[in-house]
Amino acid sequence: MILTLRTHGHRTGFELPGAARARRGALLLALTLGAACAGYAPLDDRQLLTSEFDRRLGGGWRDGVVVPFAVTDELRAAVDERVSPAGSETRRRDAVLDFIFGWVDLQYALAPTRTAGETFTYGQGNCLSFVNLFVAVGRERRLNPFFVEVEDYQRWNYQDGVVISRGHIVAGMYVDGEMATYDFLPYRPKSYRDFEPITDLAAAGHYYNNLGAEALMENELDAAEKWLDVAVRLAPDFDKAINNRGILLLRRNQVDEAVRVYEEGLELHPQSIPLLTNLVRSYQVQGRHGRAGELLDVLEDLNMASPFFYVYRGDAALAAGDSALALEYMRRAFRADSELPEVHVGLVRVYIATGRVREARHHVERALRLDATHEEARKYAALIERGPP
């Protein structure tokens, strides 16, 4: 495994020993002079966090709800055996990383999002799963890792005309007085638009929002409701959980309630792309096309539209019979981020509609290289393979 160090535009690297050299993916270590994070102290008092769970979730929260970065007995025993508590912060940091990527040999898996204990047991997980494990092990070895939220389009999913929010979390830690962020990446390093350290309580909200989003992607609405309720109770102002709660209401045809949730969410987060985009969709379902059009103009004027916004506009244009405009929007999405399978699938929809099979096949193949499990991409691949009836 290569641990990449970035500072002031330069890049250096070194290899960690053992099986880590062979694992797929990359771990990004972005070194930053943490001025924006000065004074931050992670909420790592387990008793305090548990009492906060009691207060926000009620006395029965332990039924299926856990602190996602808690250290299990099995994990603690492995750490005690293989990670020395002695040495400098740098030595202990390196030992923690070697434990995760050498001995555990952590492999990337997009879903499900796992707790620290589950990530250790299965040896697989996504970015938040990694951070749960990193925080748990690091704190066991007198280090100070904490959760950092970053803005990253790839942590969103576009499905059935709405944007599902999962959020993206990396680990932060001060080592010998300098702050660094640690990110488990499956494809390539990403440059994030913004990052902000968050409390342990907010991180728990992210975890349960991820579970809710994954349930939404599988259309398991009862499970989605359970996990999103936990997420919103733990972090009432968390925009991604608010967004997904609105999607759940839309899926259950509670459109008026979804509009209320989105409108209230925008009072807290007036420039949230998912909230704005999904409120547009909600207004259209209500038949309030004038108001929907006003919000679309707002999104355009903000010049902040995500790739998913352009895919949404492209689908709307295609449904209206304007394939040229649809293609223009999909190309804008592609220019915004060419590494999203949803963007390539959007182009496939336009090319199939206009009979351009060669281009459609190209983008289906690109989508499947990015995510071999993408259901819609696989559907279109089979359709292209069968050919015209």
C-alpha cells in the first residue's frame, strides 16, 4: 500500500510493510496546517456519548443501535497483541495503519457501512467504515483521531429522479503538532472542496444516515425509516439526513410532508444542492411547476450545481422530447465529474433514445468499470447486448 503525503502541491510516498503492499485502492494522507481546526477537541468520553444517546433516542436505543466506533473485546485483544502503545505519535500512527492495512488487510467495499468491530471482523468496508476502525484503534493507542466531514460529489447517488445523500467522512489527527487527514479511497485521490472536523455525536449521525441511504437504495423503506430516525435524532441539523428523510416521504407518497421537510431543511442549509434538487422534484409531483422552475433557476444562478443536478435536468429534457438539450445537460454533468457511474448512465439514456448505440455502449462500459454492481448500467448493458427486437 502506498501512503501518499500531500503538502503545498508536492507529493511524496513510502510503503508500509507486509500484506498492505498488495491491497487495492489508496490511502490519502493530506497534510494541512490545521489553522481552521485550532482548538478542536474530539468528544471521546464514552460515558458522555452514551448519556447523549439516552437523551436523544430514549431509553430503548440499545435495541439494534450502537456507538459505531466502539471497541469490541475481539478488536481490543487484537490491538493489544499487535499494536504497541510505546513510541512517538508518528510510530504509533504508523503501527495503527499497518494493523489496518497490513494485518487486517482492509479491502474496499461500497456497502454496507460497518462499525469498527464489523470492519475488523470482515476485513472490508467503505470510507466511513475505515474511519470507525481507525478512530477506535487510534484512541486505544493514546492517539487523538477524530472525524472530519468533507464535501465530495461522489458521496451522493442519483436514483429515480432524486439525489440520495450519504456524506463522506475522513479521519483527522494531530501527529507531532501537525494535522493530517486520512482517507480510504477505492479509485483515485480526490481534492475536496471543503472539510470540517465534527463531533463523535455528529459522526454517529453520519453512520446511521449511511445505513438509511443504503436501505433507500434497496427500497427497504421500513429499515430506512428506522435508521434515518436515529440519524435525525442524533444530529437534527444534519442536512444529508434531512434530505434522505424527505426522499423516504416521497417514496411513501407523503409529498406534502416531504415538501415541509425540505423547506425547513433549506432554512438551515439554503444552498444545499440535494435539498434544492429534491424540493424541485417534490414541487413537480405536487403540480407546482412554476415554483419548481423558479428553484431550477436558483440552482443555475448559484453556479454550484452538482453533476447530479445536470443529470436531473437532462432527464427532464429527455422526458419533454428535447434530446439535444438533454445531451447538453449530460455533457455538463460529464465535465463536472467524469468518474460517476450515474453520469455515464445518463449519457446512455440519451444515446439509446437517439439511436446512437456505439456511444451508448462506450458509456455503459465506463459506468461498469466504475461500479460493476450498478443496477441500471447492467440493465442497459443487457439491453444493448440483445440489440433491437
